[in-house]
Amino acid sequence: MFYFILKNLYFFILPIFFLLVGIRHICFKRSPVSLFLGIYLLSFFVRNVSAYFLAEPEISFAPHFYVYQSLIHYLIGPSAYLYTYFALKPYKKLTFWYALHFFPFVFYTIELFPFLISSLEYKRQVLDDFLKVKELITYNKTVGFVPRIYHTIAKFISILVYTFLSIQLYIKSYFNSAKSSLYYNNKQLYRWLFFDNLLKFLSLILITLQGFGIFNPFHGFAFQPLDAFVFSDALYNFIFIVFAPKIQSGLLFKNFQDDLLNQTSNKDESINVKQKPRDALMEKINIYMETEVPFIEDSFSIKTMSQSLNVTERQVSTIIKKTYDSNFANFVAKWRLNYIKNMHSSSPEWANFTIEQMAERAGFGSRQTLHKVINRMYNQTPSDFFKEYLK
């Protein structure tokens, strides 16, 4: 009885919930995070339901399910990476070019079409050959015009690349967020992505070992513990988006200027960007400045920002002038000064820095450049300025 309940829970009940939530996120939610989470959940719906029909005697009646299992692995990698990407880069706009991540899936679908319309007898023959395999890496036959071994390698590389891209993206965002209040405003999001990437990484290791027959060798389509472990990541994401739907909005933004609004000194009031109603582009600019911290590079320019946000330099310049009554150079300088104050107050290392070291780390490049900026904006020397500003 327990096995019956567990079997139906794994193959039908949970996948049906995945289907419903996935469709809802794709059709009715408007954020890129929700879209790719929906695709991810639908992939596991197909994966688990098709797995049920790959056991005897069901496989004899529906042998075409054999290719569905293989096909959806081209969906899982890119969809998992893209929901991580847009969760950590909410200022990015969803464009057609992101669809190129799914080109291998489309290509393989076209390649498999002749198999899907072939005779039942031919499908069973292909399955009989495949079920004799003990190690996927040695199987070189095909159901299309590309030998299956190449698809096996391609899918593994795809999962490998997308997993490490997600991990790299998470690590970079985590360390950038530590330079501001961003992490403290988004602890739940970072925890979700941490365990999500951890489960994917462990799954990747086990899949690699299985592919080479080292661990839990491949035995046709029989259910294996590895299948449940891979499924656990989808279940983890499903639980999170049901009980913590706010994570689908991506990073919640609160910039340096907002953090310093409670400061009462006149100096702080002159440095902090004046708060005015912002439109969507201005919000994207501020999110970009805090999540990427691009201004710590002395080569950072309005061209860099406009290219990252897919807008024109004129649009950036106009909205900054309209919102903050400031040009781009002064806008960036204020971010750098606030960055120095934030790091000086939160990092023991920064507390011992000289003005020249702080200038270099904050993107001013040198003490001379910092001197010119402070003298131009506040008519003071860096020493006098920071005595009051950093106290």
C-alpha cells in the first residue's frame, strides 16, 4: 500500500501539480523568472509521467515515450539557468535572443519527428537495442541522423555548462550584494538559489558517475534512486514558489542612497541623491548599479551602462538629469562616495585604508581624481571631506 501511494505520488500526483503551476506561471505570470520556472516544472512533468510509461508492460503500448525522456533534458539546463539569471538580474529585459538557449531542444525535436511517426514495430526494435545498454557513454546508435552518443555527450555538456554558469552567477551576485544592503534585503532569495544550485551540482556529479557506469549503473528505464534525487530539485523549487512566491520578483531593491536617508548631517544630505518619483528606467538603473556594482571600475562609462540595459546613452543621461538634476559623472561619483562610506563602516579592512586606497577601490582610480571630484562638487579636499563624512 505504501509503495502504491509513493509510486503514484512520484509519477502522477506531484507531476500534475507541476503541470498546473507551470502552466499558470507561463500563461498568467509576467516576470521572466516565472516564465522559466514554469518551463522547468513542465519539463519535470513530462519527465516523470513518461518515466511511468517506460516500464513493462506500458512501454510496449507507448514506445514513443522513450524519446520524450531524452528530449526534455535539453529544456532543464537552460530553463534552470535563465530563472537564476533573471532572479539575480531583474533589470534585464527578456528578448528574443534568450530563445536561442532552446535551439538544441528544437533541433532534437525536428530530428526525432521521423521516429515518432514510424511504425510501432520499428520503435520496439529500437527500444530492444537500447535496453541492452549498460553504459550510456558507449551507445552509438541513433533514432535520427545524429548518433545517440553525441546527444548524450551534448546533453551532459549542456547540463554541466548551465550548472556552472548558474553557480558562477550566484557567487558573483552574492559577493556583490555583500558590498551593500542587498543581501540583507534578499536573504530568502539567496538561500533558495544556494540550495537549488547545490542540488543541481550534486545531481551533476551523480549523473556523471552513472554515465560512466561508476555509480548506480544504467539499467534501461528501471526506476533508480538517482531519478528521485534529480527530481528532488524540482520538488524543492515547487515548494518554494508555492509558499514563497515573492522570490519570483527577483532581487528586491534598496539602494545606497535609500540606506543613507536617515543620516541627519548636512554633509550626508548634500551627498545623497535627492529622492524623487522614479520611472521604470530609473529603477532599472539603480538596480543595475547596486546588483552589479559596475562603478568600482574606473573605466565605467555611460556607454557601459546603456549597453548593459539595452537603452541609448541619451535615455540614460536624460532620465538621470530629470530625476536627480545631475549629470552622469556626478551621479556615478555619488554612488562611489556612498560605496566608500558603506564599506568603511562595514569592513574592518576598509577602516584602515588610506584615502588613496579607498579612491582606487571605489573606482575613482587615484587620489588626484577623487580630489578633483570632491573639490568640484563640494569645494573641499578629500581629507577634510572624509573627516566629516566618515565620522
